Amino acid sequence: MSSSSRHILTAPAWPYANGPRHIGHVSGFALPADMFSRYQRMAGNKVLMVSGTDEHGTPIQVQADKEGVTARELADRYNNVIAEDLHGLGMTYDLFTRTTTLNHYAIVQEVFKGLYDNGYIFPTRTMGAISPSTGRTLPDRYIEGTCPICGYDGARGDQCDNCGNQLDPIDLINPVSRINGEKPKFVETEHFMLDLPAFTEVLGRYLRGKQNGALAWRPNVLKFALNLLDDIQPRAISRDLDWGVPIPLDGWRDNPAKKLYVWFDAVVGYFSASVEWARRSGDPEAWRAWWQDPDALSYYFMGKDNIVFHAEIWPAMLLGYGGQGDKGGKPGSMGALNTPTEVVSSEFLTMEGKKFSSSRNVVIYVKDFLERYDVDALRYYVAVAGPENNDTDFTWSEFVRRNNDELVAAWGNLVNRSVNLAAKNFGAIPEPGDLNDADRALMERSRNGFAAVGAELERSRFKNAITEALDVVRDANRYLSDQAPWKLKDDPARVQSILHTALQVVDDAKSLLTPFLPNSSQKVYELLGGEGVWSGMPRLETVSEEGGPDYTVLTGDYDTAARWESTPIKPGVPLAKPTPLFKKLDTSVVDEELARLEAE
């Protein structure tokens, strides 16, 4: 690492542990975060990428009841399933943990106490929704009705996705339970509220500071967050529920029916996971470099349905814990904490024109996808055609086209013919002779790609970044076709120069594509004589916690050979005939997958 390297926190949203993840999920929170982190590590920065499974709340309990298991048993199962999915995708988490650890409970309660002591959490009597048939609390998101503000027919009890306003379930017109369709019963109960209006001024300054400059937020995220400030309301942070983090106050902590609201404990997870990672690294204070250094940067990745929690509520909680807000206060015992540098929100991915839906079988789960197709093909599709700025439709015909016309015909073809020609003619990377203008122009174009692609990745513009990288590949393919070394049988010196140039650009392109296509980049690294690991991969590991059960985490060692720079290739390195980088897909895949959707 260089002395000028930065500490960068990458915080992918916490997947909810009530089922396996589908490709719509991972196109928003997972793959963009990994592409960003891989690039930042290659660029010499000190990245900490942490998250885990979100395991509390009524939805977990509801699903557990359906399956006849306990909430903990359900969470255990899906924690393993999701960790395996993310491992299969090559997600380079420093720590992917869970919200049911004792460490997480302790950190969540510490943040609660800091906010409470500063006056930003207060108790109130309110009307809570109860299921008449079970007697259990219905979470706001499990109640639907007509929005009293805009008239939208599918508003949830916590928020209207049509107008963006915060709501209370009792305000909905004709509210019904999404669990069983019954009309909820509203009863008086006591809960704790986060005093969001006390942060209107400081949040306004924080958000307006994200409008311009090198660290400006995506317009869709910033506009949504600023609009929420117009009618900001206190937000409940506790629930009548027996599955969650206990409220750390006398008279409350031992109450079996009162717990902290799942959204409150989940956003604290970024911090608690960092503290857990530090302890596991052997330096319990190591988290401070990412959370308290004023020069550290933090990027939060998610789908657009999570903007309110990350762009407004989590910053408010961090500010309040640090004693910033209308009521002042002092930092909690762990000190003031950094607010998000950027909230990187993607739009939604649909499938064949329909919204992803497990219940309606409009879905393809990560595990099923990876059993049938190359992981780099999925990573490529999400980068080049994912829902970065607009809702995007995944279609099997477009997936096959992208795989065949771009991965196979462009990148795979460049690697195959460059390495094959050099291996066939020289058996090794050839020495370059005198380079001509075409050779020098291509190599300069390739070297310049690092600045161009890197600038796009710095701003999480993945489509622009991978398009620029593929343009280098296409230029190299044109160069090979124009120079036609296979025709120059009487000029071996010129053939050496052409193939040396082509292989140098192959090596550069391998680096440029590593954040997106780490598996195939490893293969190219080995084809050109590289040994060991080029770009690190995660591993699943069973860990222990004093006083609690063992559990599985995702972690890894990522200080590997990959660097964000052009490195001169070494003449004389032996080359062998390559095997194809990617598998060409038959167009029958489209019909097969559509038929599978219909059958399921």
C-alpha cells in the first residue's frame, strides 16, 4: 500500500435471511459493491467491506411459523444459504457476519443508549397494528392500503413508494395484512421513537453538501432524500415482538414482548460488523481508521427501496450518537462516527418484463444461475446492463447475446488468438522488435485505459467503466485484424512485435476487467505466466463467539498481486495453447429458460 492510500469502507446492504437471494437482489447491493471494492484495492487503498444477514423482525417469525421451525433455526439456515450464494459470486467481504451475534446486540444497544442519553430517543404511547387471528404485532411493511396523501393503492404502512412520504399504518385507507389479508386491529402500546425532526437542519446541511463536487451523489438518491426532509416525522424504533435485540433500559431489557425494530438494528450492523472484524483481525481498535478518521471514505450500496434508511435515518443516528442535532449532546462511549460519504443506490431489475417475485415464480436464484452459467457472465451483465440509474429488464435473449457477442467474440477471442498465435509461432511471449506507430498507439490507448476506467469506477459508474474497458479490447481486436501477423511469414521480426504488442494489451485488459470478471482474469493471468492468486477470492469460515454458538462468516485475504496499472510483460515466458475463457451459449437457452419459468 502506498503512503497516500485511503481508508475506504464498503457497506453493501444486509440481505434479509428469510430465503435465498435472486439475481435481482444481488444486482443492487452485492455485485456493484464488489466491483468497487476490487478496484479500490487494486488502486492501493485500504478497503474494509462488511455486512451480513439481517435476521430479526416479524417477517422471519412469520416464515418460521409457516415452516414449523424457530426463528433462530430459520435464520441459521438462510444465513448459510446466502453466504454460499455470495461466496459463489466472488464477493470479497472482509467480514460477512449476521445480526444475531452477541457483538451485534452489544453495539446496537450502545448506539441506542448514546442516542437516548442525548435526548434523541423518547417513549410515546401509540397505536400498534395487531393480527386479530394470532395476537402478534404486524410490522408496518406488512400492512398495505391506500395512501392518504396521493391515493396510491399499494402503499405500505411505513412509506408510500409512489409519493415517497413516511406513513403510519393507522393512517392508511382500508389497511389489510399482507400476511393473510385480514384487517389489522389497532391497540394502544408504548414504544420508543427516534426524533428525526431534531435532525432536520443538520441533515439538510449534510445532504445539500452532496449536490456538487467529486463526491456528489447520484441525482435520484439525493432528490429522494432531500424531499423526505419536507415532512420529516419521528420514527418508531421498537416493536411488540419476541424476536430481536432487547431494549437496554431498566424495566424494558427483560420484557420478552418488546424489542428494537429490525430496521434500527440492521443499519447499526455496518458498525458492529466493523468492530467484529477488528476483534477477529487481532487489533480490536482497528475499526477506528474507517469510522473516525476524517479522511476516511464510506460507500453504502443498495437497491432504491433502502434509500430512506441509508440517506436519512442512518446519518441521523450517527449524528445523534455524536451529539449533533438540535438537542446537542456528547459523543457516546465509542466516540463520534463518520456519516456516509455516498449512498450508491441502484434502481430495480425486472425479469422478462415482470417484477421479481418468489411467490409468483418470476425468479432465478443465484444458486440455480451459477449451476448453469459462468459467474463472470452474470457479473458482466450486471455491470454493462444492470439497473444502475434506471429500472432495467433482464431477458434471457439479451443475456445470451451479451455473453456470445461481447464476452466470447470480443474478450475471449482476443485472448485466444493472441496467446494461440504466440504459442504456435514462438512458444513464449516474444521479444518486441522495432515498434511502429500502430503498435505504440494501441499500447498508449491501453495504458490510458487505467485512468479512464478508474475515473468511472471511482464514481460507481460501472456501465461506463466496463464499456471503456471493452473498447480497449475491441481496438486490440481491430489491430490484430489490420496487422494480420498470420500473413507475414517472411517477416518474423514484425510478427514478434505485433504479438508482443497484442499480449501486452491482453495483460492490461485483464487488469482493467478484474473488478468485473475476476475469475476469467485469473485464467488470463495464468496463461501469461502468472503464478498464485491474481485477485483474491472469499472463503467460508466457521467462527466462534464467547457465550454464543458457532456460525459461518465470509472473509478472505485480498492483498494479492492485482494492481491498477500497466505492467510490462516478460519476453520468454512459456505459453501454451489456451482453452476458451467463456462458454458460448446456444440460443436454445432462451427457450429452455422461458419454459422453466412457465413450468415453475
